[in-house]
Amino acid sequence: MPSHKINPNNWINLYSDYLFNYTISRVNDREMAQDLVSETFLAGLKSMANFKGEASERTWLISILKRKIIDYYRKINSNKGKAEVRMSYNSDSDAEGDWLEERVADPFDKTAEDTLENSELGDAIYDCLGKLPEKQAEVFKMKTILGYDTETICNELDITASNLWVIIHRARAALAGCMEKNWF
């Protein structure tokens, strides 16, 4: 039996300002902060039976809110991964549509020359990966080549999602420079 009973009727009066301030400092978007606080209250209502009374109501609600914020960033980062800026192999900023992915032959329209070029491209990429700092190379391989999701990589390497994206960005920039010197 919980040593502290929760009273959702008082949540808005007691905790909404605190939870909102906590959230806005982390997401920097007023509307999203309001949504996350609302979702927190809703999740709290749904999981009232799980409240053990080992912490205060506010602490319990904050733990729910933290998970909501993490989920929010996971969603953003997973969408970011799907629409990630592609690596340019041309240093001209005026060149439009000149992307590395477009240099790789269509897998359904293979010729011997395409197969050889893709093999050489793969070798060049792996050569350039070998020149990256170890952590950059590892994160890049896990995310881009092995297709691990952000959460798995972050848990395995004990890094934050934002740190992962910084590392990926730096790795891609370094790879683009290396590929420009050694492949094109």
C-alpha cells in the first residue's frame, strides 16, 4: 500500500508551472512544452496504480515527464536520420544535386563497370573510415552501415542522442573531405 496517496485534482495547481518551466528549458518550444506537460498528466492518470509512494508526487510526475521529453527527442532524431543531409562530394556550394548517393549505380541496372565502381567506392569509403578518430568511425559504422537505431548506439556507447548526431555530422564532414581527395 503506498505511503503517499496521489491526488490528480491538485496536479495542475501544484505542479503545472514547475513542470512547464522544467520542460521549456529543455525543448525551447512553448507549444511543445505545454503538450508534453499535458501528456505527462495524462500518463500519470493512466498509471496511478503504479505509483508506489517511494517518491513525492512531483518527483514521480517529473520522471514521467523526463521520459516524454526523451521520446520527443527520439522522434525528432529518428526523423532527422531519415532526412539527414547527404554527403556532398563536390566542394562547390553552388553545385546543385551533386551528391555522393547519386554516384552509386542503381542496383537494378548493374553493368560490370557499375559493379567495379561500387566496389572501388566501397573500398575508398572504408579507407577513409580508417582515417577517422575511432569513436567517429564506430558511431558512423553503427548508424549508417549497420543500421543500428539511435537508442541502441547511445546505450552501447554511453552517449546522448545529441552527442551522437554531432559525431555523425563530424564523421560525414571528414569522410566527404577524404573522399574528395582520394576518390574524385
